[in-house]
Amino acid sequence: MIRTAQISVSSHTLGFYHAVFGGELKTMTFAEGGMVQDPADADKVMHGQIETDDLTLMASDSPSSMPAPTVSNISVSLSGDDEARLTGYWEGLSDGATVIEPLTKAPWGDTFGMLTDRFGVTWLVNISGVPA
């Protein structure tokens, strides 16, 4: 789940991730779910989900009635052996991002990179190396 004190899971944010990962995007706001206690929460995302053949990414906003999470330094890891797919995800996430570690061959034999995307979420991408 992506939830930080720094970002709001707006339809714009989920739209960006949907453009990166593809698949099917489903969202429900607090208003659509009939769960509005504060009018300021009406358009916040209660349930957001991107579903692909091999990935499920879920996100939600915190309503104003819940204390905001105190941790804002989360990271999300994407790992696997499909080099083309993971490199594509990396390239998509890189748009407007700060690259911390370029996607390159790592000492342990895999290809690894780390970036903080335009919304402040840190992503680690690890592409499994070919076994010796």
C-alpha cells in the first residue's frame, strides 16, 4: 500500500502509475463509497488498485478523521527476471524522478536501480541476473 504523509493518492497520481504499469485501474472515492465524515474527504481515494497480469498495486488516502502516518520515507520494490518489462517500469517511473542509483549491473549479479518518483515514493527495481 502506498500511503505517506507527503502525497495524496489523487486520480492524477494513480493515473501516472497506471501509465507506467498498464493494466486495469479501479478507484473509489470516500464519497462513492458512502464513507464521507468530513466534506474535505469526498474526493480522496478510499480504494485505488492497478491490476496487471503479474502485478497488483493498491493505494489509499487517509481520511481526515485518522491521524496521518508519521512515516513518510517508504520504498516499493519491484523484482523479477523479465528484463524488458522491469526496464520499462523503470523508464516510466523515471519521468520527473530523482535517480538515486542508476539501473545498472550490481555487484551481486543482478541489475539494480533506485529512484524517488515525482510523488516522493522511492522505488527499488531489481532484475535477476542470469544464473552462472
